[in-house]
Amino acid sequence: MKQVNSISKYLLNVDISERETKIYFDAIEVGDYPLTEKESYILSKIKKSAFLCGLYDSYSAIWNPNNNIRKRFFLILSILETQPNFSNKFLTHLTLWQSIRIMFFGLIKYVIFVVLGTVFVNVLNILFYVNRL
């Protein structure tokens, strides 16, 4: 449950109900989302915080875009998109200047998150291998 809440907070800054959580876990069971031992370790760390989910997502968008943690992020996003109480988050109309502002500050934030995420994931990788010794 904590995993789903942190990811939904990161993606749309929303709390989701048990209904969406059940849809997510049912999809995990039947879908192709198996985690490696290292991915399970990373997910156990990032599920504690929406901020850490953001760092990992920014990192993996560049360095490992097809990993199964990121596929789970997209799964939650697709579930939220189909729920009537969250659909307004996807249908917001913006002016040109709002779009430019979001793009400019979003790019700055993204670059910072990629750098911090790269450091964060490398530290997690080191800790994962140290714990296995």
C-alpha cells in the first residue's frame, strides 16, 4: 500500500483509494512486472517517499528506461488516468505562458533530479552489493 501511495503522490500528488490499489496489485499479478532482486531492494527504499520516487524515475528515464519499477510507475499512471475522480488532472487547459513557465522550470527541476537521482541510485547499488556480502 505504501508503494502505491508514494508513487501516486509523486506522479499526481494525490492519495488513492483501496479500489485503485487493488487494481494495481491485480495487474501486477497478471502482468509482466517481475522485479529482480536489485529492483526489489531499490523499490523497498524508494516506496517510502514521493521525492525518492521522483529521483529514481528521473534517473531511470535516462539510464534504464525499460526497468520494471518504471513500468509499475506507468501502470499506476494509467490506472489513475482511467478513474473519473482523477481524470481532471489530465485534462487541464494551460495558456501559452503557463506552458512555457512549466517547461522552463520543469527542465531545470528535471536536470537537478537526474543528477541527484544518479547519485542516489549509485549509492543504493553500492548498498545492495554490500548487503549481499
